[in-house]
Amino acid sequence: MNDNTFRTKIEPSEPVNEKVIGKSEAAVIDSKVEPPYLDYHREKGKPYIADYFGLGELWQDKVGGFKEELDTIDNYVKDEIEQGRLDNSTESVKELLKSIEKQIGNKTERVTIKIAQMAAFTNFLYKNREIKNNQSKYGGSR
């Protein structure tokens, strides 16, 4: 007869103390989780780019706001996400914006200048990509 054991007795482990999370603690945990970039504006009430630059509610001011510039940057970022070149997370968008700042070479701390330069640069990148797409679509070796 063969003395092989196919089952082993499982010793009971120490009981696990599960902590019940109250509503206030759950709200704190949920508030730390960033929504995806494409849902950020809907969930937070302002675009992520406004938070990135620390504009608060000034981003939508009709007189001195940056709505047009932020829309330009936002459209470029959305296009990058929709084309699959960028993850739909605020962390990847933050890295992209830092990369653009580095490419521009902006050393100033003035947010107004940064926003204007980044909007112009993202507009340039977008138009450059359109030209490349049209060139590959319609041909041309020039």
C-alpha cells in the first residue's frame, strides 16, 4: 500500500480584524483617488489644467481668464488620449505638461506667460501633426 497523502490539515490562522470604514473615512479615501483625465472636468467642476496651473476659479473669468488658452491645451491632450498616445490619467497628463514646459524652456514663474506659451506650442504641435497626417494620406516627397 502506498502512504501518499493527498490532503493536509489546514491549521486555522489568527482571526483577521476587519476594520469597518465609516462614511467620513470613506470620503477621505475617495477624495484622494483622482478621476481619469477625460472625466476630471465633469467630476471636479473645472479642467485638470486649471488645477495644474493653480488657477482656482480664475480660469473661467470672462475678462482676465484663460479659457481659450486652456481649451487649446485641453484639446491637444484629449486628442493625444483619443489617439492612444497617452493614458487617460491625470498623472500621465501631468508628465506631458511638464515635458512641454521643458521643451519650451520656460524658466519664469509667471503663470500667465507659461499658459500662453504652452497654448501656442500645443497649437503648433497639433498643426504639425495635421500636416504630417495629410502628407502621408495624400502622398508627397517634398
